[in-house]
Amino acid sequence: MLVPGSSSTVFSRRPQSVVGKEFSQFLSREGDQLKLPAGAESGIWSVTKWHSYARAQSSYLQAKGDFIRSNAAALDKAGLNTFWDGYGTNANAALTVFRHNDSATVVQGLVGTQPQTAG
């Protein structure tokens, strides 16, 4: 959920991580469920179209939960090794996104306190 005045941290997955192949397959399978309304034709949106996006979101969240549950042991085993460290030289390995109403600012590295979702 995008909350104005809040921030998020973005990490990249290590390509050779324990669940790398499975994760790529999951995203490929669920890609259609991740389409956003802004990516479709412009104009006035009907309630029917919004319900279609709500159903797609619900389907994706269910699939995401199933994926996490089925890969929990591998994810626990990998721990922080799941995340790409930028080979120690790439400053884009971790990014912080600050949201402001209808825009955002992205800065390199981890800024601020640890996000609740990165616990």
C-alpha cells in the first residue's frame, strides 16, 4: 500500500539464491495479475474494470502466500544471503523510496530506521 509521507526499502534478489528459479517461474506465471490500471486504456473507469483489478490482486496475493509457504524452508535457510549485496561496489543494491502524495524520491542505500516489513 502506498502511504503518503512514508518510506520503503527496496532490495534485489541474488540471482543464484536458493529460490531463484522458482521465484522467476512464479513471477512469470503471475505477471498478468500484476498489471496496473494506468497500464490500460485511458478514460473513465467503470466499476466492472475496478472489480477485475481487485480480483487480480486477490488472486496474486493468494499465489504469493502459497509461494512463500511452499518455499519457507529454503527462504529461512538462505536468510540474508537471498539478497544481492551489489558485489560490494554497486550502490544500487539497496534503495530507499520516500513517498510524497503523488510522487516519490529514491535514494541509494538504507536511510532511516528499519522498515517494519524488513524485520
